[in-house]
Amino acid sequence: MLEKEGQVRIPAGCAISGFISRDGNRICGDKIVKSISYMHDRSNGLGGGFAGYGIYPEYKDQYAFHIFYDSNEARVETERFLDKHFDVVNLSRIPTRKHPNITNEPLIWRYFVNPLPTKLTESQLDEREFVAQCVININDKINGSYVFSSGKNMGVFKAVGYPEDVGEFYRLEEYAGYAWTAHGRYPTNTPGWWGGAHPFALLDYTIVHNGEISSYDANRRYIEMYGYKCNLLTDTEVITYIIDFLNRKQKLCLEDIAKIIAAPFWSEIDSDKYSESERQKLKYFRNVFSSLLITGPFSIILGFDGGLMALNDRLKLRSMVAAEKGDMVYLASEECAIRAICPVVDRIWSPRGGEPIIVKLNEKK
Amino acid sequence: MALNYFQPLFDVIRDKDRCIKCQACARQCANEVHRYDGDLDMMISDSQQCVDCQRCVCICPTGALKIVDNPNKFRNNSNWSQQIMTEVYKQAETGGVLLSAMGNPKEYPVYWDKILLNASQVTNPPIDPLREPMETKVFLGKKPKNVSFNEDGSVKTETTPTLELSTPIMFSAMSYGSISRNAHESLARAATELGIFYNTGEGGLHKDFYQYGSNTIVQVASGRFGVFKDYLETGAAIEIKMGQGAKPGIGGHLPGAKILEDVSRTRMIPMGTDAISPAPHHDIYSIEDLRQLVLSLKEATEYKKPVIVKIAAVHNVAAIASGIARSGADIIAIDGYRGGTGAAPTRIRDNVGIPIELALASVDQRLRDEGIRNEVSVVVAGSIRSSSDVVKAIALGADACYIGTAALLALGCHLCRSCQTGKCNWGIATQRPDLVKRLNPNIGYQRLVNLVHAWDHEIKEMMGGMGINSVEALRGNRLMLRGIGLNEKELEILGIQHAGQ
């Protein structure tokens, strides 16, 4: 019998795509659907998904939880948990349309919530840590319930299916955001579980990832020391937690995070490419966060509140292309996915392994 | 004359057609097995004295010698083996404790040989170490809990003292006294050239070797032999020896015969006296006492050196390691029950302690469960026999490995397990000047360098096959391991799946 994602580690190949308007212009979701559809052959219909940023301006101060439920019982139990820890400002089913290629859908609900001040004070945690722990708790403890999106003014939409079908299913043309990412999945062995599709998200961090990292268990066993639970056994999950840990908890900037997870080789660090202080820092990172080095092929697009970051493994074992046009920056596994939505670009290039591309909204600079 | 109950363990076979009576074997054998009988004009052997060290076999210019097991056997008995019977005879004759040397040779499971490594196929690429960078550098020591920043927002890069190793291999503690000056010199020079560390053991540090201090770990054991200010300050790190895999629960024992002038000066004890270190440190009867010694040593060396605490792998090793991780120590060294020794009571060597593989797996997991794995590095020993053992140890969770026996093999040791006699024909475990000089440190150090280089190459090949290009991504990466022929409980303790899963 095939085991479900999380019971077994499933390698997967993939397609990723993303773009951002640096001026913060809100772009309709159908554009990202079109982009990813051009890489149809890089997926196999066993998973597709999207993340949109700036899509909930009317609820921008609430955490938006998107949750899959296997059953109504799971929903009731989860809502009891939510009521106990949060002030639920709004709840509804996420609007979907019937699609011939998307079947066996779970119950899909959306909640806009604020942490209850009394609970928050009692927990002695900061607000984001409180929310993160609640999400990890639900996913770990409540059977049949899975929070797959939990940030503010952003949302993840994912399913088992080809990404373009998933986009239609979730009616993404009805959303608009300043940044979007997309993922088409090519798992090598899975019965298809909706939670296993990508992007993977925690708070406002989302990751779409193409690759199969060879450092997985070293990374997982390290990060689990810090309260994370890698229930899905996927690369994307552990990478998301690593970035959350380094960025939110260790307060390191994205540039430094890239130098930890795709650290320069010693031969490079010891060369005269770097200043002495930079060299000291790189050495410090490789010593202190040695277990967070990610090896093996990966290309990721990280979405966060106010920007995107793209990063390749240090040998660049996965394709990734970047392009610019006006205030727009495009990132994708293949050039065709960019040309499909922006035929004429100002500049197009292939970022080097380990060199991050970090794009932030202009006004947030 | 009393009856001789013993049968020689070995037969010395001499091919008379090949033997040219050059008597090299007679000159080389400190056990006096071979002698030339002028009246008979032939070489005569006394097999009873032979320890099967293979020195004569290697030295014989015509290949005339073979040492084979004595085919003479006591009557078969599955319960009373010949060895057990012989030991009873020996004790009936002498009334003494049986002594042995080198690691436990019994047929216990070797878990390294029941663990298989992974390799990449299709879904991710193997990496070719001939064409791509492949990194084996490691740091040993405490990692800070949180990054701290300077006022200008830059990252503070100071850490507590660490050891930087070019490859995750170090030479285990072997004292000057138990092994020869030339063996020590070989280890010290090899460690220096390799960018790794060797360990003084509990015998102090000879003045001539202070020059290799930055690649030396100085040990503080229960006898405190040779410990003083200069010694502590010379080493790159200080190791507190709480126990040894070959003899958990007892102290060291160096016979007075090995304590000659230089050894006596280095150990700071009178010549010819037995050097018997106590079973416990008499200032450490509990974990809080250990903490005081760790901090005293740090205080004495101005917090400039990492402190290692070495323990034998015993049943509750995980709980002990957890205590050590909270004691202020920077590194825990765990020595498995197959670890070597220059001399240990046979019953203890063969029956006390647990395999390093299981000890390592449970220590690493316990420290992670408690969230304190970064408080300490974990070094394992006893016994690491090959580069694949190193790779498996790191994937189970070790930061680095100590090698002792393998290093001695590189110097010529043939594991005859007779170190306690002080008559090592290879010039390693002896202080007899005529024997010591057989080990040329210029050659010895080069052989050690060769060995570690070879292993480093092999580690890189295996890592590359797994698609890993830096050893830190291998550490604790248990998904890269599968058990073969292991039961559920063993797999659970090792934290790995069975082959085929």
C-alpha cells in the first residue's frame, strides 16, 4: 500500500515560477497561472500551487489561515482550538469551482484571526511565535486538519493536479497581489495528498522549491531541536523552517541566510574575494550553522511580506532564470515561463549558484 | 618439573629450503622465539614464546617463515573453549588477574558492518569529487545559542574556543610510556602536517614535542601524570579522561618496566615505579564535581582552550553525555567497548561497555531531544577501522572520529595484542631503545599522513556519491543509512530504517 506524504519521504522534480512588482502594483492571479502552465511537462499532475502577496488588503492586519479538513469532525475540533486561542474576525469556505481534473477535494476553509491578547500574554511569546506554534500544534496534533497558509495579507492555494488546473479551481483570476509564486510538482511516488502540494508556508514565509536536497535529514534533525516538526518529510518544509528560524528567530538578513544555506566553498572563502571581516563572518556561519548548509540540487523562490528571494544551490544543479522589465522582476525554472507573460524583457540572466536574488517592494526599502 | 598445561597458540613454520640461516629473525624477535644452533647448523624456534606479531615474517629476506595457528586442539567443547580452559590453567598457576592489550577481539556484532550507505540515482545527481569542490573541514566546540550583533548591526563573529580540523579524524589518546617516543613523534608530526590533532594520553608531554602543541590535545587523567601549567598551556585543547572503552570503570596501568628515565621525567613519577592511575578522579565523584574540574582547567588556561570530556560507552551513556553537555565542556569523546588499550584486565576489556555505534546513536538523539546538541561536539572512538566507518559515524551524528588502533597499524602494528609485555617488535608499544629505534619517525609520520589522506579521499568519494559536497551536511543525516540484518530494536536505537525501506 502506498504511504501518505509524511509517512514516507517522497522525492520530486518540479517547476517553479514567480514575479513581483517592485512598485507594489497588484497583478491579477491569472498571470501566474499562465506562466506556470508553460512548464506543464515539468509537473505530472500530482501537485500544483500558488502563493499570492497583498491579496487580502481588506484584512491585512489579520492572520489568514487556509486549512484543509479531511472531515467535519476535524473542522469542529480545529475551530474549537481556534476559538480558544484567537479572535476569529471572519471565516468562510474558500471559493472554488468544480474542475474535471481536480477531484477528491478536502474541505477548504479560510479564517482571518487575531491572537487573543490574554492567551498571548499568558504564553510569554511574541505574537508571531505564538501564531507559529499554534499552526504547528494544529498540524501536529489534530488528525485530519492541516493549516497550509498562515500569514498576513497573503495566501497559499494548492491541490493535487496540474498547476494550471489548480489555478482555475481556486478562481485565482479573482485575486490580485503585488507578488505571486507558483509550483508544479513531479513527485516520483505518492498517492497525492493536498497538504503535500507546494508552496509550503509558515506565517508569511512561503517556499516553492525544485530539487532534492541531500542534506535533508541533517537539516531536519537540527531544526527539530527548535520546536519545529517536520511532519511532511519534504525538502520544502524543512527549508521553510530553516528560513523562519534564521530570519525571524536569529534575526539574520536574507543575504546572510543565503550565505548559510548555500555557503560559499572554503576555497572561495579563503581566496581574496572577500574582505577580512566578511571572511570572519562566513567562517562563523559555517561553524555555528554548519547543520543548516543545504547540499544537493535546489532552486527556491522564497516569498515573504514585501518581497521575493530566489536562490540556487551552490553548484547550481537546478535551472533558474531571472528577468527584469520596468518595476517587474520575474523568476522561473525556464525562460519560457517568463516570456509567456512578458515577451519582451529589459534584461534576462541566469543567476549563479549560491547567489541570491532578493527583490523588495520599493516603498519598504 | 611441573607439567606444562599450555599449548603454544601458534606454530612457527620454517621452510628449510628457503631459510638461509641469516639469523635476522633471531635478532629481530624480542620474544626470543628464534635462535641459531651452531652445533646443528640450523635455526630453532620456540613456538611457546611467539605472539604472532609477524615481525620475523616481514623481515625474512627469503619468505621462509609462516606463523600459523597451532592445529593442536583440546577436545571440542562448545561451552569450555580452549581459550577459557587455558585461562583457568594460567590463573591456577599464577593467582593473577588476566591482562590483555588492544581492543576487545570477541565475536560481538560490529554494527558498522550492518549499516549500508546511500547513493544518488536520477532524482538528484551524485557529485564528482575529482571535478567539484568537496569539503571535509569541521569545527569542534560549543556553538552559541543565538547570533549576537554589534551596534552597527554587523554579526559578532567571536565564538568560544574551537578546534578546526581539515578532516574529521584525530589520533586517539595514547600515552608516552605505553607507546614509544618515536611513535609519539610520528603522531605529532602527522597531526601537524594534516591539520588535525593527536592526543598525549595520560602520560604527559615530552619537552621535545612542545613544538607540535597547536596540534596536540593534552589529557588530564585520574593520575594527573605530567600535568602542570606549561603542559596545559601548550595544548590546543584539554581532555579530561573519565573513562576508556577498553576498561570502563578502572584506571590505567603502566608497568614499572616501561618507566625509564624519559618517561619518568615526562610523567613526573620515579623511575621503575608502576604508574597506576585511580579508577575515579578523586576530585570527581559526581557530575557537579566534573563541572568544577572543567571550569578549573578553563580558568587555568584563561578560557582559551576547549575542554573535552572523554567517557567510555556504558549502559547509561546518553544520560551521562547529557550531564556533560551541561557541565561547561565543549566536546564529548565517547570510546566504545572495542577501543584499544596498552593493558587492561581481560575480563573487563571483553565484558564491560557497549558498542560505540549504539552509544553514539543514543547520545546524539538524546542531546537533540533535549535541545542541547549544539552545546557540545561529539567525537567517537573504539573502533573506527576505515573511512566507511567514519562516514557512518558522522551520518549517525558524530562530529569527528578518533582513531587509535588504525593509526598504530599504519606504524606497523600487527595486533598481536601483547603491548603489556613491553616487547613490541615494531618499536611502538615498548621503551626498549633497541626496539624503539626500529620505528623511524620520518617514515612513521609519512605513513600516518598517507593513511589519513587516503581516508579523506574515500570519504569524499562516498559523500559525492550521496550528492553531498560538504561533511556538515552528512552529520546526523541518518536517512543516508540503512540497516542490514538488524532487528527492530537495533534499528530503533540506531534511528535508521532497514535496507529496502
